[in-house]
Amino acid sequence: MTEQTTTRSAASDRPRIKQHNSVWPAPPRIAGLLAVTALAVGAVVRVVLSRLTRSDVPAPPARPLTREEAEDRFYDLRELAKDCFNAGEIRKARAYAQELMAITPQYEGNWNYGNAVHDANMVLGRIALRAGRIDDAKGYLLAAGASPGSPQMNSFGPNMSLAKDLLEKGERHVVLAYFELCRQFWELHGGRLDEWRRLIDAGAIPDFGANLLY
């Protein structure tokens, strides 16, 4: 009996190590919740980081383009700019239109040169008008009309989207001046410019039909 008491006394004299709940094994349910929470936090962090590093402006080519690739890009940029504007991707539309305007002088003898001059100015004008810069938009419209034309525009005419936008703002005089510029290259307008002018003089906005799509 005395021996048992001594044993208990010796055990009680040992220093006790204080244990904290934080180092105890968590119950399975809590461990599962902690794991799910960690995954959720990680997912949120990845989304935030992706948004911080994402840019709405097209990245420049990773390497210098070959001559053929550069010419293909010259052909593609006008459609990219128009498509992005129509999709509401304004920063991309601006970037594409500005890039097209910058490289167009290199292709003055190319069949697409006149298309590029017109459409780069048209897209930038629509962006300016969207931002409330009406005078800038009017300048871009006249610059678009100063295009020397192209096989397509000489036959079917130019895209009239910016002209229509400005008519909706009441800017009829600059649109009529634009029509006169277009008359210099649109050889096969078939009286459409004259009919549109009559409608505008009467206070109406013409139905430009397919000339909002070209």
C-alpha cells in the first residue's frame, strides 16, 4: 500500500507539460471545413491576382513578325477594330485602330490601303463620340472620307456607322461634307449619296443598310 502511494507521489512530482488545443488533432469534421476554407481562399487569391495582371489591351507580338505575317496583320486589324468596338471592347478597339493607323503608311501601294485609312479613322471617331468628344469625332469622319478609296469602297461604298452616329447627335453638316469626300472614290454609288443627302436635308436619318456592315 505504501509502495503504491510512493509511486503516485513520484508521478505527481514530475513537471507537467501544458498542452494547447491548437496542437491537438482536429476532429474530422473540423479538419474538412478547414481544408475547404483553405481551398476557397486560394481560389479567391488566384482570381484577384489574375484580374490584377490581366490587361484589356492586346499584347504586342512576342517576336518580330515576318513580312508575310505583318501584311496579314495589316489586313486583319481593321476587322478586329470594328468587331471589338461592336462587342463593347473599347480599349481593344482603340488599340487595334491605333496600331492600324500607325502601320498604314507602310502599305500606301496596297489594295487595302484606302480601307485601312477609312476604317481606322471611323473606329477612333466612334470611340471619341462615345466619350463625348464630338469635335474629335467630326475630324475623324472627315479624315475617313479623305481615303483614296479601294476596290471595295469604289464599288460598294464605305461603312457609314460614324456618319450615322453623328447624325443622331444632330451633326448633319459634317456628314454632308463627308458624303462629298466619298463621292471622289465611290464611283458606283448609284444615286445613293444624292438620296441620302435629300433625306438629311429633310431632317431624316437615312437607312444605310449594308453600309453599316462593310
